[in-house]
Amino acid sequence: MINENQESENHNNHNILGILAGLLIGSLAGAVTMLLLAPQSGEETRMQIQEKGIELREQTAGIMENAMAQVRLDKNKITMGGRRKAKELLQHGQALVVEQLERVSDAAQAGKKAIQSS
């Protein structure tokens, strides 16, 4: 169970890193293309690059916030599932203890009756 959770978390982290890498590569390719094909002056181009950079940074921050929220949610689900399972196991263990105590008590009573009848 723990390995599955760790694999799921690693997979989520890998997906997040892949998204960020793709976003970075795409933004760099777009910036280079914009510089090469820009029909306006250098000052206008620099201003446009700056604005796009700010926009990209805000988008990346939003994506990261969403990804972190999803990771936290997954962590909470896993934690709650583990607690629930531990509680179930505890209850099952307690039921087994009660059952065994009843068997021991029955065996003691049977032994006592056997001793009294002989």
C-alpha cells in the first residue's frame, strides 16, 4: 500500500515536472521565434517580451499552486485512508481478543465441570 502511494506521488511529481519543463521549453521557443520574426522596434519587442514574461510567470505560479493543492489533497486522502484502515484493523484485533477470551473461559468452565464431576 505504501509503495503504491509512493509510486502515485512520484508519478504526480513527475507529471508536474514534465508540465513545467514543457512550459519552459515552449516559452523559450516562443520568445526566440518572436525575436526573430518581430516586425517592430527593439524597444517594443523588449516591452512585449517583458509583458509576456510576467504573464508566463503568473500562469506558471497558478499551475504550481494547483499542482501543490492536488498533491496536498492526495496526501490527505492517503492519510485518511491509512487511519481508517488502522481503525478497522484495531477493531478486528479487539474482536479476535474477545473471541479468544471467550474460548479460554469456555474451556476453563469445561475443565472445572470435568474436575467437579470426577
